[in-house]
Amino acid sequence: METDAWPTFQYPLPRWRLMNCDRRAQDLNDCDPESYRSTVFVFAIPGLVVAGGVAMTVLLYLICKYVFDCCGGRKQSPNFCCPLRGHSAKYSREDLLRPVLLAVVVFGLCAATCIWGCVSQHQLLSMLGEIRSISSFAIKNLEKMNSDFLEKMTITLYDASKDVTYPMSLLRSKENEDLYKETAARTGDVSRMLNQTVIGLFDKIVQFSWEPYVLFGVSFGVSFLGMIFALCNCRRNSMSVFLIMALLTVMIWGFNGIYSASSFLVSQSCFEMTEFTERRTNVVKAVTKCDDTRFGDQTAAFEENFRPLSRSICEEIKPYCYDKTITPDMNVAQKKVFACPTHMVCGYVTDDEVMSWVRTALHTAPQVTQSATASAEAQKKGYTCVPTPEGVCDLRACSATCRKDGALSDVGKTAKKALYAIFGLAEARSAFDTVDSQLKDCDAVFTGIIPLIEPFCQAAAKNIYNLLQCTGLLGVTLIVALYTYGMGAKRFIPFEEALLPQKD
């Protein structure tokens, strides 16, 4: 067996995937939606053919009965096809009992199928409601996540010259105007994809939410009324029941065709959801027309936004880095008091490196603290912290305590400026990494939605299949009912009149 043939055992109807896509399709161009519509319609044909056949048969029967006086004829005459005019029909007790029993059986089957159908329809609408609720919640969650992300792209910085803090957006500059719009619009793309596919499909099914209840209810009511007519020997009302039953039969078989097509389409859709959930080959991305570039292309742009801020932080701090080639006293005189990383190339620094410096560097150089004269001079000028039990003068401590005459020194302001920038950068990076992992591509977006609705989709598919079976059984029952009430128009008479000539 060839390897390419193996996966076909995994799939129902292996020649068909949703939208007639190749099972590895990533784009709708790899599918054939037009031929798939024909495929779906093929599943509706049997029910529609039966509905049309019943309509034509009933019409032909009525024409023959009332126009040509055959097929039972208008009067109580013997023979069905060619009634003997001038003679009265006689019926045995078995002839009279048969349509009554059939009327009772028809009522029983109608009652059972109507209960089955109403329960299935209720469960279907419940599942569709859950799918819509989950989808709406997922979309709102993505929108909130994206909105929070855009907010966190506005960070708080410190202006050393004015000694004030101010907000700065990483996305609101003229250079990033398109990036901001694309980022804000990407959740709208998710909503559009769902509305045009999953939600759109189920919304069309919900449009027929009340019609099945009416059909099942009317079928039950008419079958009950017909049974009463049969038990009460009201043969002259039988044709009224017959005509209503004929209309119901056509409608029920029409719905059977719709449910057949819907069952196929929904089952295929749910199958693809299951394949996606279980990380197998699926065509979800192709069917939804999801484009990875609407999500993933923004990653590089954001990375570029982080680099200038990282370089700016590095360039602000570097003039205050301790120089090992000169003495501690000379370093203090030049405000070079911070222990910086050995390799600090600002032109190529990344945000990860800058954030790591807070933990591993950017504190008062040990050479300064270990030199009595340098340490005293640094404290006098406010270039280092007030001595503490911890003894560590990092950016956080220096930004608060590197003071001279009650005000932050130049070193203290530089520490505060760097600290605000690093924390803002860290918050923006954290928000980006969190959101990017969930919105970086189509698979990431759908991972937060499809596994949640897949069980409800399977339940909805099962209920649609139940409605298919239910309408099929009810349709057959109503065809039997047509035979019953067509015969009852002659034979719904008291048993006491068995074998007696009947009058019109």
C-alpha cells in the first residue's frame, strides 16, 4: 500500500473534505466551493424527490377521483380503479376495521415522532445558542486582549529635565500609524471569519427554528383529529384530513431534504473542527479564508519598535558606566559610578538584554563602594545611595535616594529615567509576548475558539441527524396516513353496517 493512501482510512467519505478541499489545503484556492454546493444539494435531492412525488400523486388522485370518477370515485361504488356505477359498495368487518386501526397507528407514530422531533429541535437550538455564546465570548475576549495590548503599548517615561513622568505610545507615531490600525483591526478579522463560516452556517439553521415545531405540532393535531373521525365514523370529514395530511407530507419531506443536506454539511464542518482540535490534518484555515499575514506580519514590526527604546536606554546609561582604566576617584568625578555589562554595544542591544541588566548589573560599582574617598565623594554629590543594611545601590534604590540637597542628582535622575524606561519596556514586551502567542497566526487564533465549540458542534450535528431520521419516519407515516384517510372516506362507517349496501 502506498503511504499517501493511509490517511484515507482516517476520514469519512474520503473523496470529500469540507468545500471539496484538498486535505492539506491552506487556501481557498485549493478548494472547490462551487462543486461542493452541488454535493450538498445532492444530499437534499431524495427528500425533495419524495415531496414532489407525493404532490404529483395526490394531485393525480384528486383529478381521477373528482373529475374522472375513478380511483375510488365520488360515490360508494364497488371496485377501486373502475367503480361499477349503479351498484352499492359492501364492506366486511375487516374492511371497516383496517382503516380505523391504521388511523390509530398513524396517530401513535405521529405522536412519537413529534415528541422526538420537538426534543431534537429544542436540543439543536440549545447547542446552537451555546456555540453562538462561546463564539461571541471568545471574540470579546480577543477584543479585550487586543485592547489591553494596545493600552500597554503606551508606557510611562520620566523626563529628567522637568522631573515629571509622561506617557509615550510605541504605536501612535506617524511611522507606526498603519501598524496601529492593523493591530486594532485584527480581532475584527476573526469576527468576520467566524460570522461568515461557523456562526453564519448555524444562524441559517436557526432561521428555521419555529417551522419544525409548527409542522410537528400540526401533524400531531391532525392525526389526533383524524383518529377521532375514524373512531366516530365521520367518513365525510376524512377527505379534509387527507388534504391537510397531503400538504403536511410534502412539507415534511421537503424539510427532510433540507435536514439531509444540513446534516452532511454540519457533520463535515464538525469533523474539521475535531481534526483541528486533535491536531490532525484539517482545512479550517482554507475554509475560513484566514490569512496568517494579517497576524504574523506584525511581529517583526513590533520587534523594530522595541529596538529604538532599548538603544535609547543603553545610550542614556553608558556615560555613567564605571571605567576600569581610571581610578575610582576619577570615575566619581566624571559621574561614572554604575557597574555595567562588559560588552555594552548600544547599536545592537536588544530589549531582553536591557531588561536583564536590572538583575545582573546597573548598580554602584564595587570599586566605588570599596574606596573610602570615592565612596564618600559619591555620597556627598548624590551619585550613590544612602548606606543601607542591604548595601546594594541598584537603579531602583538610586532613583529614590541618590540625592543632593534634597533633590535627585544627575545620576539619580538618570537611574530614574532608565528605570521607568526599562519597566515600561518590560511591560510592553510581556503584553506583546502574551498576545502574540495567541494572535500570531491563524492556528493560534482558532486554538482559543474551535476546541471550545467543537463538542457543541458534534451535539448539534447529532440532533440534526435525529431530525433527519425523525422527519423521514414522520414522512413515511404521513404517506400511510394518506392511504388510510383516502380509504376512510369510504369505510369510516359503523361496524353494524358491515356487509350492508352503502349509500352516498
